[in-house]
Amino acid sequence: MQLKELTEKYDLITVLGATAGGKTSFAAQLAYHTNRDIIGADSRQVYRRMDIGTGKDLDDYIVNNKKIRLHLVDIVEPGYKYNVFEYQQDFIKVYKKLKNEGKKAILCGGSGMYIESIINAYKLLKVPENEKLRKQLDEKSIDELAKILIAYGNLHNKTDIEDKERALRAIEIAEYYKQNPDRRTGLENISKLVLGIKFDRDSRRRRITERLKYRLEHGMIDEVKNLLNSGVPAETLIYYGLEYKFITLYLLNKISYNEMFSKLETAIRQFSKRQMTWFRRMERQGTKIYWLDGYMSMDEKLERVKEIVQSQ
């Protein structure tokens, strides 16, 4: 039986993994063999003109002369503060459109919160400010606010208790969810398969270094320079982190080329480690991820997917 027929039972297939792990090329091959579109799940690939630094690897979406349709990439201008609430809303629109066309999708990316908002159908509401609640909490310390927030349930994001304003907003959101418990996303009952591409730690580190060297030699610095010249503020690019942060600092003569490379290499490795930590937490909390060895050939990966599907 062909891979397309075997995977028809899944409304959504997810391909996740750490940066520099080969997710894009594998997802594109899987999309080709299952006749699916790809929906991106990357918090920085949503930005136009930020291609090399975010790893869009657009050439990978052409498989055997067929261009795989790609969604939620290049949808907003640099400088816009896109967020997970907007992402989930945009995903739902694309998902419904594809469903009406009789098409299915592969969700591909490394942004854990974006992925979880979809596969766990997080109830993300557009929460208004609650002035009354804020006044009640205004005099409380950060430790007291943390205790209040934890009382609402699991703490999804520890950065919510790093400063008072974030903690106040998190409590505001938690209280709004409590008062509006019945809202559904429409994603609750989709059948899904979650696949991950994984390399060992040393291999991840080596691949990150090799990819960083390649991108710096093939236009990544010019990409950041062009963004700055087009009017995107340096502060905004620094906010986006990683490549955009350190290359901007280099272009502003704040750090040398060697410092930029060293700091960026370390930052990407740390980011990769955080991604894997996030995915392991997902597994502990009940998400079944079928991991594929990154060193397998593409044919071996596709054959392994067949085996996984047939075993269920």
C-alpha cells in the first residue's frame, strides 16, 4: 500500500525537531508522497524578507519538479509582533480552506508553542484587560503573583513569572479562560500523527556550525543589512534574536566578526537544546512523538513512516 493511502486516516501529520535537523526536506518529501500541503510552524518564518536567517530553505519545497504548497510563511512584515494567538487563528483558517478543497496538511516547524497550540487545541482567546482585577493585584509581590497564577493550573511558560507585568497579564488571561470555559477551537478531535527528526547532541552541534558557516558565506549578512536599510529598526532585529540579533550587533560595530560568529554559534546551540527540552516535556505530558534517526536516508525515513502507521 502507498504512503498516501496509509496516512489518509490522519487529518494532520506533524514534523518537528530541533534547528538544523532536516525537518524541511523531510516534510517536503512526505508532502509529495502523501499529496499534502505544508503549514509552517515557525515563529520567525512568518516574516517576509527574513529568509536565510530563519532557515526557510524554499528550494526544498520543490520535489521531482513539483512545488509543494506552503502556508503561514512570509505572511507579515518585519517589525510586526506576531504571536501564538494570531498563529492559531491563521492556522485554523488555512486548515478549513484546505479541508474544503479536499486537501490535508503537514504541520512542520520547530516552534514548540505554535505546534502545541494546534495539536493540543489550546483555547487561546483574545483577552481584554481587566482593570478591576489589576487593581486588586497591583500591590502584590512577584512571588505572590506567581502563587496566584500557579493556582489556576499548570504553568505553561515560566517567563510569565519573570516580571510583574507579565505575571499580571498571565493571571488576567487565566481568569478570563476560567470565566469562558466552553470556547472550542475546532481542532479538538482531529486525528494526528506526530513525527520527529532527531540527531545526537554532538551531531546537532556540528550541523549547526556547518550550517552557520554556509549561511554566512551565502548572503545572511547582506540579508540583515538589507532589512536595516529598508527601515526595520535595529532594536526590532535584535528582538528577533539569534542570527538577526548578533549580525545586527556586528553591522553596528558593537562586536567583531569573530565575536559574532562565536556568540551566535553558542546561542543557536542553546536554542537547539531548549527545543529538545520542550519536545521531551511534550512527551512527558502525553504527546506521542515517533522519532526518526536523522542519519537515515530519505527513503529509509519514508519507509519507517509506513511501518509506524501500519503498527497502529
